[in-house]
Amino acid sequence: MADPAADPLAAQAEAVILVGGQGSRLRPLTLTTPKPMLPCAGVPFLTHQLLRLAETGIEHVVLATSYRAEVFAEHYGDGGELGLAIDYVTETEPLGTGGGIRNVADRLTGGPDTPVVILNGDVLSGHDLTAQLRMHREVDAAVTLHLVGVEDPRAFGCVPTEADGRVTAFLEKTPEPVTDQINAGCYIFRRDVLETIPTGRPVSVERETFPGLLAAGSRVQGYREDAYWLDVGTPAAFVRGSADLVRGVLRSPAVAAPGPALIAPDALVAEDAQVGDGSVIGPGCVISAGAVISGSVLFENVWVAAGAEVRSSVLGAGARVGERSALTDAVLGDQSLVGNDNELAAGARLWASAVLPDATIRFSPGA
Ligand code: GTP
């Protein structure tokens, strides 16, 4: 339900969340579940974003789906339980970010100058959306992007601005960036501007729409705020994001009581097992004697045998880890099995239902 203190400006805004990507960097977990629906700090990742929108005062959200589209409506229905009205649009062919946004235009209900907030469905951000909306309205921008400063902008396209926040260019990845500012994946379109995106073909907002608006002399505004920001597209970032939400490093309305770990009420955790650093132990999990679970996400019905260690890893539903095995920065697909006395590290991934026999892999860095 909308926060009573919410800004009235937010109530006029609508939101679109792009959730149609394949999530290839999170395979095999995303082979069955789309990335925004992976459990993160106890709920589907998307729930954190939806509740933040509701808390801001936004009431209408359109989900731009493509890959595994049916999963979203099955889970959220009309959105009423979250205090939202949720609509779904499905692309038969993936249309990219810009095409996906354009494709939902006829589901928006506001007038031509309504602010439409667009979120990438894989970004955790603690920035002040109301302040971004205010800036958008104040300067009457065509688009207002949340910009965040990053330590190493070389891996991203960067977005230089003038002193008043006016964006001057969208620059591709380069070894010598001119600014540390990057597009944080939350932008506000004026509705009539959104409707100028071409229909029926893939369009990238970053490569085509934003540069096109600049070339046409439209006001493209940067809203810089160096709040918590994380793209959870990789396994390492996904576990970090979940642990940050569990510990309250980033507050989410979906995490009622931040703490060292989130353990489902029906999970069985041995008395001398150690579970911490923001780990999540899902429903039906069993953690045996002496096991260590640190900074990891265990989906439902995961079984970890005695003396095993699981660090910074994601374990899919029904995965099993044998005695004394050690996992660091690993991903286990649903129903997979790591036998006793194995060591997996450095991004190792086991496919769904795969079986690693006892004492098969030892990880020896530098050996
Ligand atoms: P990777 O395959 O691991 O790169 O992940 P991804 O498929 O999610 O791609 P990326 O991280 O670049 O996508 C950013 C956001 O846009 C995510 O929220 C995606 O769900 C979303 N997205 C990407 N492509 C499409 C698309 O064609 N249509 C829609 N509706 N959303 C998309």
C-alpha cells in the first residue's frame, strides 16, 4: 500500500519494469526461473522493486515480459496483494530495452506529460525516486536518468553532464572514460517521448533512443545520486545483493527484520552449524552438524551434509552438498548433487540434476 507520506507527484507517475531478458549470466538457475523471479532475501527479486514503487506512491506498474512470461502473472496476479495494479505485456520476439518499453505504451493510462518510470528488472537501488521525479518535473525533461558514480567506469558506457545535470553525450565503453557516471537503469520518460520510440522492432534505449533524443535537441537530464546500487546480473552480484538486503545494508520493505541470516521457519539447522553473513536458508532446507553457510542463497529443499562449507554461492532448489565438500563462489542447478569431499570455487557451475561423484574435484589455485 502507498506510504501516506508519499509524494503526490509519484501518484501521477506510472512504472514499467523490463523483465524479459534471458538472464544468461545466471544460468543454469534462469533456465527454469526468469532472473527477476529468483528468490533473493526470501522473496522473488522483483518483489523488492515492486514494494519500493508502492512505497514511493506509484500505483500502476506494467511488466514488460518476454522470456518465461507466464511465471510473472501466475505469481503476482493483479498486484492487489502488494497494493499495486499490475498489467502484463508479452513480446513474442524479444524487442530489447527500447522496443520493450514502446511495446507497453498502450497499457499506460496517464496523459502525454505523465512521468513513466522505467526500471531494469535486475537492479537494486537505494536512490530517492521521488527526488528523481521532482527533478524530472522541474526541468521538464524528455527523459531523466538516474546516474551513479562507479569506481571503474571502463566496463560501462558513461554519461557526462553539464553542471546543471543536462546530459551531453552517451559514450560507449572506453579505456579512458571522461566521467565516473553511468546509467543506473532507472529512467523517467515523459509519456509522449516514450511514444516516439519506433514500434515493432528491437530498439536499444542506450544505443539508439537516448543518443537520438540528444541529437534532436531534447532535454535529457541526469539525476546523480550515489546511493546503494548493484546490478545483480552475475552470480557473485546476486549473492551480494541478497546478503545486503538480509543484513539491512540496503533496506527493503520486503525484509521485515534485517539480521545476520534469514532462515525459513521450517528449515532444519543443526545446533552447531554456522549460518551467517546475510545467508538465506529457504523452506525445507536441512543443514547438518558442523556445516558452515556464509553469504549464500539456498533456495528451497537444499540439503547440506555434515562438515560441508558453502560460501558466497547460490544453491538451486533441491540441490545437495555432500560431507566435507567446500563451495566458494559456486552455482548449483536445481536438484544437482555434489558428492562428498569435493571442492568447487571461482564461478564453478553445476547444471540442473548433474551429479558430481565423491572426491572428484579439488580446486587448487595456482596449481
Ligand atoms: P544476461 O543475459 O545475463 O545479460 O541478462 P538479461 O537477459 O537480463 O540482459 P540485461 O541484463 O542486459 O537486461 C537488462 C534488463 O532488461 C533486464 O531487466 C532484462 O530482463 C531486461 N531485458 C533485456 N532484454 C529484454 C527484452 O528483449 N525485452 C524485455 N521486455 N526486457 C528485456
